[in-house]
Amino acid sequence: MTEVLYVTDENNNYTTANSIGWEAKKAALDESLALINERIEEARQNVANQTASPIVYFMELNKMDLQVLAAYVGMWQWRVKRHGKPRIFKTLSDSVLKKYADAFGISVDELKNFNGK
């Protein structure tokens, strides 16, 4: 049985390739997980540097994008994106923060007090 996988070529562009067996699939999954972990770490550092709010970190940690998170919290994507700014995040009410906390499976206090460190 063969399977089509997305792989990177010699120029780091994504392309497809046929795969037989588990090794190629494992390599593709490992690469995908490494990229996800890089995004999570970058988001954590941005929160620590106060260039992003904790919403951005928890969105990455939960493997969400703006569209998915906006659907979970019942807000427009532009509002969710705006809440990703530290200055705006600090002004959010507990009821708005509760929507985010529920979507992330954490408490409002955990969301409010996450500083990326």
C-alpha cells in the first residue's frame, strides 16, 4: 500500500511524494511536530517579551488558528486578533476572558497570569 505525503524538497518547498512503509510517514510527522513546537515556543517568547498576549500562546498550544478560536469564543476574527495585543488584553473583562479560558480548558486566573516565563 502506498500513501501520498507532503514533504519538503531540496529548496524547502512543499511537494508530494509516494510513501511505502512507516519510516517516511514518521519523518513527515516528526517534521510537522517540530514546526508546531517552534510556533508554540515563539508565541511563549512573544508573551514573555510583551509583544503578544497569552491568548496567542494558548491558541498555538491548542493548535488553533484565528478562525477556529473565533468560532469557539463566538467572536469575529478581527476581535480575536485584536485581543492578541497585550495592551488590549489587559482591558478585557472577566466574562470575555472566561470565553477564552473555556476554549483553552484553563482557568481565567491561569490565562490572566501567564507571562511566558
